[in-house]
Amino acid sequence: MISRRGLFGVFAGVAAAPLVKVPEAVEAATDIPGKGSEFCTVKWFHRGRGFGFLKGVESKHEIFIKEECLKRAGIEKLQLSWVYWVRWEMRSKGPMAVEVKAMHRRNPMEVIAELEG
């Protein structure tokens, strides 16, 4: 595996977040062309540059995310092993996160199954 220490060394040692219910707007947001919402994991995030990419768990979309979006959500930093719920909009260069919520520090599919069931 490629060493990610340079990008992710600051993410270790944070306690797990409590499980959060997915907003009811999830269903409505996925019906609008150019907009959507889904569960994601961190592909990479560079704190020095203030941006990175999330990867959709089921769709495999690569979603651009800025540090400002994290600050609005009260998230200090992204955690590699966590699952995030992301609402995104299509921009000229691809999907961009407009809202994000930390879900849990477990396998993404387990979290989705627990929320849906």
C-alpha cells in the first residue's frame, strides 16, 4: 500500500462519532438531475491545500470537497476509516460536496444496513 503518512498522519487517535440519522432530504436530493446524496469514504484530503476527494460507497463517484464545507458542518478534520453522508451538486468539473455529516467509524456497508433497517 502507498504510504499516506504525509496526507493522513494528522488523522489518527480520534474517538468514534455517534451514529447519526440520515436527513430526510436524501430521497428528494437523489431525484434531481445534477444533484445527489450518498454515503462516502475519504479518498484523500490535503489540509494544507484545504481540499480533497471523497469516494461514494455504492456509486464510486469521486466527490470534490473543500475545507469550508467541513467547517460549516463542524467537522475539524476527515477521518480515513469513517463513513460520511454527503449531499453534492454537479459543477463544471464534476460533483462537489455542499453538505457533509460524519456518520460512524465502521465498515460503510454495515452503517448503511443499520440506518436502512
